[in-house]
Amino acid sequence: MTDAIRTGGCQCGAVRFRIRGELGRASICHCRMCQKQFGSFFGAFVTVPSDGVEWVHEEPSYFQSSVNIARGFCKRCGTPMTYKSPDALEISIGSFDDRSDLEPKHQVNYASRLPWVEKIFEAPVHQNPDYYARQEQIISFQHPDRETENWPETGLKL
């Protein structure tokens, strides 16, 4: 991974971050708590340097999901963002503006994985052109995947 400044944030842009320093292990976790945090099949995180994270606008809110783990999220839009243990801070890979080089290299809590998760990408790809044409017409209020001075253009108050 790189020593460059990495940026990212939640869906609405209220919680943004800048990271300086080398990123650590990128992984997916199959535990039930990660499944519930993301409302998905697993959670995907990368370890970040604890002294290299700068929160912009607001910091995440936290839910203490177990004795040692607090899970951060945006209190405005609900985006799951962090996994904080006494030893490390991990940020969800999907929260980064550029995720292209954050390929998970490890799976943790593999025994808790859903039995069909390894087959999901064998499912047929949806090919209806009308569906994709409608998707292109959606007006999004999601924060763009970049740093911006004048966000949000929608008038949302951060």
C-alpha cells in the first residue's frame, strides 16, 4: 500500500477522513457482528495508522458491539465506517474514495461465513438495458468520491 494521503468518507459527506502513512492488512470478516454492521454477507476493512487519521467535519459515532470492539458509523446517513479495538483502528474499504488497490488479502472468522458466499459471483449478470437506463437517470445526493470545498451542492447542512 502507499504512504500517500488517502481520503474517504460516508455516503452523505458529514464524516470524512484523511489518512497519512502506510495502510496495513486489508481483509474481510465473516463474523455475525460484521454481517450485522454492514447489513451484508461480510465486512471489508483495512488497518490504518492510529496516529495518521484526521477526521474532517465530524468524527464517526460509535456503537460498543462487544467488550473490546467499538464500531463507527455516520450518525446522519448510517454508513458503517470503522472497527476499533484496543490495538488497532480499521476503516471500511468501501469508505475510501479510491478503493482500487485495497484488495482484501485475508479472511477472518471464516468458519462463520455464509455457506453460499463463495458462489455469489457465479450468479448471472442482470442484462436488462431498460434497468440500466433508469439507473443513469437517478439524481444522487451521495457525496462524490473526492475532496471538495463546496459540498454539498444540495444544500444539506453539515
